[in-house]
Amino acid sequence: MSLVQKIHAEIAAAGGWLPFDRFMGMALYEPGLGYYAGGRRKFGQMPGEGSDFVTAPEMSPLFGRALARQIAQALAASGCRDVIEFGAGSGALAAQVIAELDALGAGLARYRIVELSAELRERQRERLSHWGGRVDWLDTLSDAIEAVVIGNEVLDAMPVQLIAFDGQAWRERGVVSAGEGFAFEDRDSALRPPLDRGFVPGTVTEIHPQGEAFIATLAGRLRRGAAFFIDYGFPEAEYYHPQRHGGTLMCHQGHLADADPLVAVGDKDITAHVNFTGTALAGQDAGLTVLGYTSQANFLLNCGIADLLTDASLAERAMAHRLLAEHEMGELFKVIGFAPADAPFDALGFERGDRSHTL
């Protein structure tokens, strides 16, 4: 059975209407069929490579090297020796971080990866074979985590609920079968955005219960260490600004972006920006303290990427510039850090330009 056929069957079994978060979850993660479960190459710099989008580690190895300096500080501050990465993609970030931590003498014992895609796991195993038994993959999380946790572009790929405002009431947007394809249909719902901002009729936006539940679950298990998440998104007041009436849902295929998740299902990525206020509150409510929140550019500069650039080639500097430039990834991407509430520390990456007050 194909992915499309399976989703149609799921819609029928659900009474003819499927909440969007369930649709998005199947489109991305259905075992053996979803976008992240298939064999297509996702990560790369050019569409000619057969890839769909580029992430910071593929763009420049200096990303992982700078991040490793923050990780090294967190390992030392917490007394931990393990790193856990969620959603390791091609394995590029892991390779950069492990090599830099070793060069820094950070005492890394194990680099552990949580990866839902069996196909991506195999690519990661191949890329990281140099480090042998120091790298392993986790099927389940321990009830007591003592590690520095990282996730680059993980939260944006977690399924979201869609809600639509018709001028009178909010309704939940779901997916129905339409011939061989799919269509949206809105149904009455108690779901609301976290802010009442005078939304205009026709507004569509997202709420993030799965992403926030993930942070809360991690918080409940993080005994020692820290967690850092890098992703694109906004504080709540900016996320739910009335001018952002179309929401943030976006798809990526062949390095082109579109806003229609109902076509080419399983063949393209589906993402939504992160509500970092909700992310921060989910962590705090579950026992973490926010170490800081800032732009990717500020974070990388605080972690010493400028020093790393001095030995880089002209081409390497040009690629690294995209990580920092305001009109590229430098401002759109943000970094948030957490630690157990009883063991905070002054995290290197938030030394200057911390924006926690905006959350």
C-alpha cells in the first residue's frame, strides 16, 4: 500500500476527516513510506544532488565546530561526558561536533543519536564509522538523562495542529479525501491560539502541542546536563501577530518552497516555525531553567566562530557568512538553551545579545 493509499484509509477509518497533525505525522514519519522514512536524499546544497534543502552543518563545518565550544562548556559545567543529538540528519553535525570536542579535549565518552528514520540511521552509521563504538543510536530515552542534548532543525519538523479563523470563531483544519487527492476541511473545535490578537477573518495559524510535549518529556528526564535547540521561529507575540495571517506552514522539495502540504505527499518536507515562548514555558513548567535565547548569529559569534574564520579559505568564509547574515540564517534561526533548574550556568552562547526577555 502506498503512503497516499494509507492516508486515505486512515481518513476513512477516522470517519472521513483527519486532524492535520496526524496527516503531517504520516506524511513525514509513516514507517517505510513517509518523507523521512524513504530513501530519497534530503540534505544537500544543490538540487542537482537530488536533495531538497540545506541545513547549517551541510553549509559550513564551522557551524558544528562553534556549537561544540558551547557543548564543551556545558559538559564541564555539568560534569557529564555524553552528548545526545535528536534528528541527526546526514550525520554532518555529529561529525563536526565529535571532531571539535576531541580537539578541545572535552572528554566526550559517547555521542548518542535519536533518529526515527531507519534510512537516515544507516547513512549516519556510515558517516560516523570513524568513531566506532563511541557513537550509538537510541531507540528509547532513559528515564534519567545525564548528557548535553542538541537538536538542529528538529522542533520545526514536529507535527502541528492547524486552526482557522472565519471572523466569528476558530475551527480546527483537517484533511479529507478528494478523489485520489486530498483537501482541507474545517471543523468546530475548542482549540485557540495562545494569544488573542485581533485576528482578521481568514487567518490560519499553528499550535504546537507535540513539540511542547517533547520539551516537557525531555525536561522530566534531564537530571544533569543541558539542552540546546536551533531552529527558525519567533517569540509568541511575533508568531501570532495579526499581520502573519497565513501562518508559517511551509514545504520544501528540490530546494524550492511551497505552502501546499496536500500534494506530492511523502516526497517533500513539511515544516512550521517554532513558537519559542511556548517552548520555553514547556521547559520551565517541567523543571528546567532557560539559559538563554538569541539569534543564531549572536550564538555562533559568542561561541567563537569569528576566530575559526581566520583560518578558513575564502570559499569557506563565504559559506559561513550565510550562517551569520541577517538576511540569510543569522536572524531567522534562533537558539534556546535549557538546564535543570538546580544547576544553571552562564552559557557561552548567550553571553551577548540574550533575548530571553522577549519570550
